[in-house]
Amino acid sequence: MSRTIIDVHVLQTVPPSNLNRDDTGTPKTAVYGGVRRARVSSQAWKRATRRAFQDLLDPDELGVRTRRVAELLAERITAVEPSLDGATALALAAETLYAATGSKIEVPRRKAENAKKKGEPEPPPESSYLMFLSARQIEGLARLAVEGADDIAAYLKVKENKNQAREIADTRHSVDIALFGRMVADSTDINVDAAAQVAHAISVHQVENESDYFTAVDDQNEKAEEAGAGMIGTVDFNSATLYRYAALDVDRLRDNLGVGRRPDQPLDEPVRRAVRAFLHGFVASMPTGKINTFGNHTLPEAVLVSLRSARPISFVSAFEEPVLAPQGSGGHLRGACTQLLAHVSDIEKAYEVTGDKSWVLRAGAATEPLAALGTAVTLSSLLDEVSDAVSARLAGQAPEGQDRPA
């Protein structure tokens, strides 16, 4: 059975930075190929991609992941029915969420005790774990809560109403839920399997973390006898040429999103928009760790995208042997591109991977070796051509494009 999978491979140089740090504040690393590499966790880049969606998609196409879901739903309840006060809306939200997800929504004990000691009002209830709901699911649950507002407990004891609450929570998923999945610990039947898989980014070369010793001067301290720093500190960093990889199961994405409901749009429009947003968000986003300190706002030098028919293929093994910078001139990008080209050619020849469409977005002379791997594109044409190819594939048609040379 033919599948529709999008592979995204990125080479990106990052100057001194601390994109993703561990519990000691040190940039994360991993040993690969016998040497230590810079590493950025998949969670960090998925978060950055999700944040990028705010500029790429409409608010009603997105979700919210929070423990404060009762407050979120209560706000929507009062928007639907302004006559309800805040406390009533919170109570309605808690009951409705319990019926929809099986998760008890209660005031955290520690927060309640602290508020009581300080003589403050009781804090709002929360779920015991992060809950991920789409804007349309929140809207649907709010309207259901308002409908049963006279006696919400009795209303939700009616089997049809409780089933409706669960159905609302398990349909009309947002793009980010469809892509990155959702776990509901108390109701595993409404879990959502992620359509996107994102690898930890690693440097293509060996990396050693460094420390920056810094001082801050007290602007009001101008007396010579009080000379010295107002404060001192250190911050760890590294710099790297990163290999980033993600795979998108378009068939799973379509199952998660469903078909479009608007009569003025094609049935595959939700999938098409999600594919464009994911490609754009993943390629162009940047985790924000220590961004004010380092200002490491780079864009990828090379992006290779392939539309697969069988299974995803990561090319990280191209860098199992770390790239070595040339003596005298330095630089890892050209060597990374050369190693990637050789690896892709060898793997696809050995495993007879043929007929998959590929596109290459690249900048600079160092990336010239990758030109042989697919159709040359800019970012906008990459988004257009990949989404068109996906639409044609889903419609059972063979998209036009350039086959990679065997």
C-alpha cells in the first residue's frame, strides 16, 4: 500500500548560542559517532514550530495546551452566555471537562493552602496534567455547558449529553494537535497519535561547550574607590552546524484532521494548509533559549524535502563520521553538504529508492553539492510545490515534478 510521507532535512549554522539547555544551564549535547555533538531536543524545535503557527494559521485552527483549561473554558462560557458569573462558569467548565475527558478538575491543594494562609480568594481549579484542546473543541464544550447550565451535573448524567461531550473533545482537532498528538491520561480512547516525528538536532561535527564570563557595571557607581563590577556571572554556549530532520505522515494527518467542511474549499484543504504551515514553521523557526543574550537569528543554508511512498528516511548517518573543517580556511557547511550528497546517493541506490519527488532550497556556494538532489526552489515555491504534490497524491494522481536522478 502506497503511503504519503514528507521528509524534511535541514542544514543550519548557528553562531555562539544556548538554544536548549539542561538543568545546569549548559547547552544540551549527545555523543554520536564517538564524539560529543551539540544537541537541540525535538521538544524545543516542536515548541518553536507551534509558536510559528500563530503567524501562519487562523486562531480557530490552533489549540491550547494548559493545566488551566478550566479558566480557558470558563472564559468561553461567559462569552457565549454573559449572564453567567465567573464562579458559575468555572463550575460549569470543571463538570463539562470531567465528562469530556475523565480528568478531575480541582483546586491544587498547595495553591489552596497558600491562598488560605494569605487570606486570598481560592484559586481556580486546574487539571492534574497539561490538557491539549483545539479552539473549536473549547467552543463546542462551552456551548454544551451553557445548554446544561441549570443543573450541569444532572445534564451530563444523561448518556446522550455525556457522549456528546466526549465526541466534541475527540473531533475537529486543531492543526497542532493533529501534527504533534495528544495524550489524555484518564481517557486514552481520545488520545491523538502524532502525524509528525521530529528528531533531536545534532551538530555535524564535534563540539565543546564554552563559558562566557561577563560583568555588569553599576551606572550610578562613578567613585574611583568603589570601582568594580556591579555583578559578575557566566553563561555557557556553543556554536554548530546542525543537521535537523522531521518526517510528516500525511495519511495520519488526514485521518486526524478529517476533510474540509466549507463548500467553497476542496476537501483536502485542511491537510494542505497543515502541510504548508508545518514546512514553513519547522524550516524557519528558532528555539528562543537565551535569544536575547546571543541574538542567533539564522535561517537554514540548505533544506531538502522528499515526498516518500514507502517509509521515512533520515540521513543523519551521513554525519556518523564527523565533518572536519579544512585546515587554514575552516568551515563545516561545505563538508556537510558533500557528505550528505554522497550518503543520500549511496542509500537510495542500495535500497532502490526511486521515483520520490524532491526539492532543494539552498543558499551560498558551500551548498552547491546538494543541487543534484532535487528541484531548486525558494521557500514560497517549496511550500506551493510540496502542497500541490500532496494534494495530487491524496487525489490518486501522479504530481508533476522532477524525479531525482538515479
